[in-house]
Amino acid sequence: MLSSYISGAEEEKNIVSKLSDRLYSFITKEKTLTIAFYPSIENYVASSIALSALSVSDTRVVLLPTIGYVSVETPTLILDGKTTSIRVDAPYKIHIVKSKKILEDKGNSIRAGLYSTMPSVMLKIFEKTSIITDAMYSYALVFSANEEKPKALDHELLNEAQNKEVVEKYEAALKIFEWHKLPICDALSLTLNPFVPGISGDKDQCINILTSEGVDIVDSKGMFKKIVDLSDKELEKLVEVIFKRLKQKLKASSIEGLVSRTYIITKSTPINVDDVRYAYQVLCYVSELTDPGYIPASMINKLYASYIKSIYIAKARDIALELNNILLGNKLEIVGEKAFIVEASKEIPPSLIGDIARKYLGLSNRIAIVCSGGKCYTSTIELEQTNIPIKLVNGIVVNGVRVESKTYEELLKSIGDTIE
């Protein structure tokens, strides 16, 4: 058994090269590959990159999302989660673990720990043997860029993309959906995170509020301005009005949550969203509300890529109205030490309400459980955001990235302790 510690891009590239050679030998011999993965949004994208890379070959690929134990008879690529490890019995396997300093090689199986995101790892694994499409590359960029501190392969991928002018980097930009493309209230009405009560989801109300607060949103020709059209003074006024509303309605204490670093993808966008922050949010929220299976489909067919964005746009207003009702009506119920429950008349993304509650309502280290339509659910996205593992128990069903049950009590039994 070979053991070593992994750190930095060069070390990770060496490890990935070894994994690539081993994987290629497996699939060349067997002509089939199972990709077993913990159903995080990151792993859905990573496995989709692998599927896309192998789609032009004669290799049969099976995607197998799982939380528990599975036994397969084919060579298997295993992608673990950030908080929950899966167990797979296979004749040949490559097991990639998140953020673990380890490399173990036993011939018919190899286990490696990498700090980089799974999509960037998949990109590197297949770049020697497959054609890397624009969709594969841009999806990986979204996840690399959404790391708080991109490391190793993610850091290298972002630098490479900047050098090739595939992305533009902005050190501080308002966290507003389509901030650089749409009129101010069109952009704000589509923005669910940060959530601005009374403005998110409601363009007309946004216009009324900003106008009454003295924000000049119309230019000299009578056209609605974009955020990028504003002068420094006008931008300062807009931020002041948004923050004032967050402070009044959600008790926000600072404007830090309104601005962050971002990258704009300039050439080929994964879901027709070029701001990586919002591409990531759209992927998360649509996957929690519908089916993350649209992701592998979008890698191969651009129509599905457009469809993912259209789902978000179609649901944004209803989600915003539901959030207004929940947050302003104080309809959150704390249960136990790990969770809070939201009774919703329409389905909402657990990671969205969870992020808002932890950011503004002091519910740190608690996950959101949404109960709607006769079932209760959270998601692996929400679990990984809070570093909480999940285990399968009676009554629990994993549906895409959603973890569902008939009652919140059953869900609480499946939630483990927070991982430091």
C-alpha cells in the first residue's frame, strides 16, 4: 500500500494522472463503468462531466447516486460527499474522497483524497483521453469559482480561464442576478439570495420602492438603467436602500452579504447564466425543486441547459412570495438542536430558506426542513452547507438531491451530528 500526503496543484495533478491511467485501463478492458456518488450537487455535475467525456466512446456508463451501501459487478468510480461517505463493493474501483490527505493503491482499487472540487478533478481525469467540451469546462468553472478559497486544481483552472480570457474576474460585485445585463428591477426581482423582502420576485413593487426612496432607475431617454449604468453615488444609494430594507425586515447587521467576488464567463455558459454565483444558485435551487437529472442531459443537449434557467425564472416569483409569507410571518419552528421546520403552501428550496435563516435569523448550525404537500424534505445541498451527515433509516427516501419523508420526525432521526 502506498500512502502519501496531497497538497497543491502539482501534487494533485500527479494523483489525477494516476487515477486517469487506472480508470482508462479499467474501461478499456471492461467497456463499462459505474459512477457511484453521494448525491450532492457537486457530484451530480462531476459525474455528468464524466458521462459527457465517455459519451463518444463505446463505454457503457451507469450513474448511481447513493447514500448507503451498494454492490456492483462493474469497474466503479466512487465520488464521496463532503460529510457522508458511501460504501461500494466492486471488482475494480477508484474512490475519490473530499478533503482528505491520503493516497492508497491496492492494485484493483485506489483511494485518493483531493482538496479540489469534484468537477475540476473530473475535467483533469478525462482531458488526456477525451474531448473537453465548452459545457464541461464551464460547469467546472462554476464550482471552482464558488469555492470560498479555491485550492489546487480549482485555483489553477481559474487562473487558466482568466489567461485565456474565458472569464472576467470582479473582486467586488453586487450579489444581484444578471446585475450586468438586466434593468435594475428585472435583476432584483429575479434575485432570491440575497433575499430582499418586498423586492425579490416583484418587479413592480421594486420599481415603486426604489423610486419612492429616491433611487434614479430611469435614464434621460426614459429607459430603465442597469446596475452597471449607475454612477458611484447612485450605486451607493441603491445599496443603502436595499440594506435598509434588509435591516428593517430581517434585522441584517451589515452590508457584507450584498457584495462578493465573482467571475463572468465570457465564451460558453453552462445554463445561459454567465455570473458564476448565480449559475451555482440556479443549479442548486432547480435541483432541489425538480430533478438534478437535467444536469447530465444539459451536458449533451443545449436545450436542457436553457430549460434549467427557464425553470428558475418561472418559479422565482412564487418562491419569493412564499418566503415573504414565511419570514415576515415568523413561520419557522425550531425542533431539537439541529433543525428548524417551515410549513410552506408551495415547495421552496431548503438550502435557500436555510441560508437566509442562518444569515439573518440567528439559526446557525441548524438545517432547514420544509414540509409541503404532505411530505417533509431537506437536501444534500443543505446538509453539506451545514456540515451535517445523513444516514438512511426507515421512512427516508433519497430523491435526486432531496431527502424526503412523510414526517419531520423521521428526517430528524436520519440527521447526524455536525462535522467540524
